Amino acid sequence: MTHSAHSGASNGFTMDATSKAIIEQLQEDGRRSYASVGKAVSLSEAAVRQRVQKLIDSKVMQVVAVTDPLQLGFKRQAMLGIRSTGDIIATADRVSALPEVDYCVVVAGPSDIIAEVICANDEDLLRIINEIRAIEGVRETETFMYLSLRKQEYNWGTR
């Protein structure tokens, strides 16, 4: 799977139509060969390989394997809404440092931070919630336990 990050404007990388087309090819199938991508975007295999490496190096995208946590023995997933005091970014960075947190974002709304956690079981979830509540800057948490994943996609394309 391919995950597109931020636009890349702040890292000196210039996005063009060909790079966007490469990203869209890899969003459809992250294991697609460079030769196959090259045919679709009218570039050589070597040129695609070079462009993909630049996209990865500049953090515009990453190519990762997306797994099903339930199949790997993680029985509990939850999203935590976190209300913060003080520096929200610093608090989010402390929350992000926990290995059980796989996604963390600063948001506008009732919560200041949203973090996703993947746990072995309910006891593990409780331990992680307690760890997060003990982090400096965390005022309050609200837990949303996942019951049924209905959709998870990474092929939103490019603009």
C-alpha cells in the first residue's frame, strides 16, 4: 500500500503530473513493478525507480504493508480523543512516542489530539489509556473502541 503524506512543498520537492501519476499507480497496487508503472506513465523503469526514491526520500509518500491487526493477534483497536493543556504539539509528540500509538494527529474540535492505538486485549488498552493520561499536557481522554472496520482505503489519488 502507498500512503501519501503532506504535499511536500516545504521539503524542496516539486510535484509534477508524472510524479502524481506514479503515486496513483502505486496507490492501486503498492507492489506494481517499476516497468509496469513506467508503461502507464511513459517513463523507463530506471526513471520510475529514481522518481519513486525521490518521492520516498522527500517524505511525499511511503510504501508499506498494511496488515489486519486482528489476524496478527491484536484484539483491540481504539481511537482516543485527547484534550490537552499547554502546548498541544508537544503533548501530541509525547503521545506519538508510545509504541502502541500508530496514528496521531492534532485536530480542531472537541478534542485537541486524536490517536489510534492497537492493543492485545482490553487490559492492554486500559494500560495504554493510563499511560496516555499520565503524559504531561493530557487533561482528559475519550475512548472509541472499534467494533467493526467497514472501510479502510489508501487510494484517494492526487490533486
